[in-house]
Amino acid sequence: MLSTRVTVVIPTRDEEGLIGEIIDTARPYADEVLVVDGHSRDRTREIATAHEARVILDQGKGKGNALRLSIAEATGDILVFIDADGSHDPHDIPALVAPIKADQADMVVGSRGRGGSDELHGTIDQFIRYVGSQLIMLAINYRWHVRLTDSQNGFRAIRRDVAAQLGWTSNLTTIEQEMTMRALKRGFRVTEIASHEYERRWGASKVVVWKLWFAYGWSFLRNIF
Ligand SMILES: Nc1nc2c(ncn2[C@@H]2O[C@H](COP(=O)(O)OP(=O)(O)O)[C@@H](O)[C@H]2O)c(=O)[nH]1
Ligand SMILES: [Mg+2]
């Protein structure tokens, strides 16, 4: 058994609606709850502090920037990243960290391929996200001879010392695929558990998919080779 302190990292930007609930639900599974806030203009930071999370600010560059900052700020040996919009179920955290605690994995992704998603199917935007992420997943699987099913989900766990070695550069939501590709490239063990993705329960997504195709393409090309 590896040493097992878990820091749950929640990136937020204008998430006052659910942040308190997510902190409270994640707390039993966490030694530390760290909210990395993207300069919310609502009450997110105030509510997070009231719910006894540690709150720090990102550098205003995006979600990837927020997750990168958490590597140095967290005190846990394992980082669990979870969104603040109700898409991920904090009750899946024990399953997510179990393979790392058992020293069977260095990173574990909550897979929507295995657990299903209420956010990937139905509209043109969702179709683009779905097809794009599937194509990226295919390329990753053949490139590194793995059989993963989700290259993009933000709900995942990683050893903090491993995260620190990967040299992430993404400031945007491209952080997820970069994290997966860099971990595989360095020979770290990447596995998945089934995790269902729910529809965002409050507020609006910050990801505008048609504005990001270049960022995703570029991040993919830089990391796949
Ligand atoms: N710290 C920080 N968090 C962000 C930023 N942009 C988005 N987030 C958070 O990242 C999570 C996922 O964002 P969301 O917009 O739901 O993306 P989607 O789930 O891919 O549609 C949410 O908890 C957001 O509040 C940012 O610039 N900084
Ligand atoms: Mg979301």
C-alpha cells in the first residue's frame, strides 16, 4: 500500500450553485479539499471557504492552468480532479483512487465510455465533442498499445509525484488529453473505472467547442509524437 493522503481538487469558475454540495459530498473521501478558482465573479470562493475547503486563485488562464497549480499546492499523495457542476459523482472517488492505493496504477480516469454520459449525445455540439474525443482516443490507443475508452473526462485521479513529472503545458481543457498522453509516453500505468457523467446540474459550460478545435488539434499533435 502506498501512502494514501488524498487531495480532492475542484476547479471552479462561477460555480456558486453547487460548489458547497460538491465539497461536502467529496469530503468523506478526502484528506484535503482544494478549490482552485478562476476569479469567479459570483459567491463561489465565499461558499467554498464556508464549507471549509482551502481556496486558491488560478492565474486567469483557464482550467488547465488551475489543475497545474494544484500540483504544488496540494499536500496529498494522490490528486483527484472533479468538476464543480454536478457532472461527476463524488461517491466514485474511492473506486478512482483504489487502483493507485493498491499500486496497480499511476493514473485512473473515470470513464464515460464505460459508465455512460448524459452530456455527450444529442446535439451538434455534443456530436462534435463525442466524435473528436473518440478519434483522439483511437489514436492514443494505437500509439501506445492501450485500450482506453475516455481521453477527456476531467474526473480522474493521479499520483501527485507523477503529475509533477509530466510537465503539463495546457492552460485550457486540453489538459485532460495532455495528461493522458504524457503519462502514457513516460510509461506510467493508466487505467480506468466506469463513471457515469451526469448533465451539468447548474450554470453553464465554459467550453465553446467550435472555438477550441485548434487548441485540441495542436495539443494532440504536440503530444502524440
Ligand atoms: N479554476 C478554473 N476553473 C475553470 C475554468 N474554466 C472552467 N473551470 C471549471 O472546470 C470545470 C469544467 O468546466 P465546464 O465548463 O463544465 O466544462 P465541460 O464540463 O467540459 O463542459 C467546472 O468546474 C468549471 O467551473 C477556469 O478558467 N479556471
Ligand atoms: Mg461540465
